[in-house]
Amino acid sequence: MKKTALYCRLSQDDGLEGDSYSIQNQKKILEQYAIDHHFPNPCFYVDDGYSGANFNRPDFQRMITDMENGEIGIIITKDLSRLGRNQPHTGLYIEERFPMFGVRYIAINDNVDTDSAESNDLMPFKNLFNEWFVRDTSRKIRAVLKAKAERGERLGTRAPYSYRKDEDDRKKLVIDEEAAVIVRRIFAMCAAGNAPSQIARILKEERVLCPSYYTYQKYRQSHAELDVQHPYNWSDSAIANLLENEVCLGSTVNMKYSTKSYKDKRRLEHPREECLVFENTHPALVTQEVWEIVQRVRKNKRRRTKMDEQNKYSGLVVCADCGSTMVLHRAHTMSASYNHFTCRTYKKDGEACTAHYIRECVLDEVVLEDLRRVTAIAREHTREFAEYINGMQSTKIQCEIRQAERDLTVMKKRSAELDAIFKRLYEDSALGRITPEQFQALSGSYTEEQSALKEEIPKKESSIQSLRDRVSGADSFISKARRYTDITELTPELLRLFIRKIVVHEKSVKWSKHAPQTVEIRYTDIGYVGNVDGTQSRQENTAGAPETERPRQAS
């Protein structure tokens, strides 16, 4: 004898309406109805916490499987909305799928019974209203979330890894110190040049709990990616997402993702400029300095290496002629003094570029000595150093800033003019002074121009701010130089803190052991630093001059 399926469903929105929609209430109504009408073998199928707009529900799919296997003869729900709130799909199941397998469907409160043709006349309209309810609810929820996002409130229901909700104010985040230690270590390992896959491997070997299992163990919160069988399953994607998450910097980023509609739940990622960013909304895990170092390291995507020790210069050393990064070759059968860099392009195609060969130990000596020189000048001759940097940068940059500001003024003025033109066009169209065809023809080109300006104005403002930041870079460099007074060794963190790029030129005589070779060291925030007037600068074996200066050379 076939079963009578009693299907119950409750979503979060239905739960707000009170106990009338509760699972317990539905079960009582369905069970009593089955008893009163002597339906055989009643069996419950329950989906608690699932929206009716989507039919991909566990127990609903189990019920459909049993139906297709010939185990079910009757399906009963409290009303049509319990079966679903998607009008086309609900109608498809009731009018085609259920009859195909000889199943009778009953919706008690809506007086729908597929064995009675008269009771089904209003069913399509009821399904339409049920779908409209979901659409209206989705619109209201989107409006509420948008208002919260614009106020700077976090939209996530759970605290991110390394944070927990404040017990006094659940809207605020406080640091979870136990997990914060792991996050800070991950940032430090990345700053040292380790890729996400290497960091994940290290954490697995050390048996560090992954975020989903840690949260489950400490706060008893489950997660879609929770795997209790593999508590140390760190992935390189999880590490990469953590390193790019501005939450660690103390910022709240809202409207980063959205969905197309309440039916399509696929997440769409928005560009950074379209997000709402609020800084200093909660305690930061890492400093701005460490964050910037890590982001620079992340820009240099590297292939996995079999070397036991990570190349501390990874991504920093570039070829002066072709601009590609240089590859470190380690001597496995000889002394480490034979480790050397060569151009990546030359390695792939020897005719496209030259080797630009330089030993790692020579580069260490050159970089360390020049770094000591520049930081010493910044500490001991602060005024002269700042004047030199500002004088070297300001003339060119100030011209660029003035030109960009003039362009921005013109763009804003034109945008205001277009607003006035549109206002007059609407007035003329409303008063009948011009025909609708004329209005469309006149407004078409203006609309395109206005759209282009809306995109260009924020870009221009960002460009101006970037130029202004470059002018004030001397203060930032001096501040870092004062913190590092005794530099005895080059570390990956130190290199990325002070240096933006190291440009290696070809020797004046290729493959010569004694020919001089130019090395340009471009420092973060300030660029190349030559001899600063008013200081006694030693002649180091480094070079990094712009076109107006004669570069010094390293043997």
C-alpha cells in the first residue's frame, strides 16, 4: 500500500508570522486531516528553514524520489505556499509531475484537490500571489540591508575568523586573541615571501585548526564547509581570502556581493569602487604597514618552488631592459656564493633579452649598504632628506596635480551643465515645445556623455589623491627609518617594507667578471635616493639614477 506524504515547510520569513506557520502546527493539521479522511500510511517530509522560492530542498527532493519510485499515492500540504512560492514550478509539479506518477495532491486551507476539477480553478492565481509575497519580501529585505550598509553596520550574521561579537553590544566585534595569533602569523609568513599554498601546508603540518572547525569547536557554530573528519584542512584559497580581507585591517566593507534576484542566489562580486568602505569600525589585527607589504607580495604571483628556503627577493628584482622579474638559480652542487639571478625572458628566449647576470651575495651586499646609507641620512639629516625628496618629486608631481585638478574642474563644470540641459529638455517636453522624438534624439548623446563623466570623475579624484600621497612620502619613510636603527641583515619583511623595486642593468661587457654593473634601488614612497646635499654621503657600490643623474656602478 502506497504512502501518504505529509509535507511541511517553514522559512525564516514564515517564522516571523507566528506559530500558525510553525512545523508543529503544520504536523498537527496534516496528521488530523489524514486520520479524518482515512488516508493510509501517513509519513512526514519536513524542510525547516528553506525558502519556497527554491525547490532544491532536502526532504522535498527525497519525497519526489519516493514518488518517482512508486512509493507515494497522495501528497498533502497545509496550503499551496508550503509546497512552493515559485508560480511556474509549483504549477508544473501540480499539473504535470504529480499526475504523471498518479499522485493526488491536496492543499487543505486553499481547498485544492487534484481529484476535484472545480477546486483547481483559482489555483494559478493563488500561486501567483504566493510568488508575489516572496518578491515583495525580498524587496523589503534588500531595502533594509542597503540602509544598514550605508550606516556602516556589518551585514554578516557571524563574526569573521579571529573575531567574536561583543557581549555588551552584539553589533560590535572584539578580537578573539587565540585565533588572532594565527592570523597575524599568516600575514607575517606572507610578508616573508611564502605563498598561500606554502602557508596552508605549514599550518597543516603543525596541526592548527582550520577556521570552520575552530569556530565549531569553540562557539558551536556550524558552517557549510565544516568537515569534522579533517579539522586541520587549511586550503590555499582560504589563506588567500584571509590575506585580502580588509576586516583584518579594522574596516567594514559592505555591498561587496549581491544576487541578481530572489530566484538566482549566485553571488556577484562588485568592483572595489562600488563597495561601501568604513574604516576603524573595530580593532585591527594587523597594521597598515604590514597590510601594504602583504598586498605588494600578493601582486607578484609565483609558481610553487621546490626550494626549502623562500627567495627573499621574490618579485622585487626586475630586468632593466624587458621589465620582467628575474629568476633566482640556486647552486645545489656548489657553494651558495654561486646563487645568481638571471632575466626570466632570457631564460625562455635567449634572443629576446640578455642574461643580466648578478650573484645573490653581491646583490645582498649592494642592497644592504645602500639601505643603511639611505635610512641613516633619513634619521640624521631629516630636514635635508625631506627637502631633497620633496624637491626631487614635487616639481614634476605638482605639475601633474595641477593639470589633473584643472581637468577635474572642467569635468565637474560640464556635468553641472548637462544637469541643467536635461532639466530644460524635460520642461520643453512636458510643455509640448518639442516632440518625444526630438527629446529622444537630443537627450541620447547627452546621456552617454553624462554616463562617461560619472565614471571618469571618481577615477580622476583617486588619481589626484594618489599623486598627493606620493609627495608626502618622505615623512612615512623617515618614520620607518627611525624604527630601524640597526640593520644588520636583509629579511623578506625588511626588503618589502623599504624597497619597491630593484632594477638590474646588463654589464657594460657581458659575462665579464670585472665589468661594472648598474643596480637601481627604488624605495617605497620616495623612489631613488642619490647624494643628499648637506650630508657626507659615501660612494656605495649601488646605482639608481634618473635620466638627469649619472648612475653609480657596482662591481
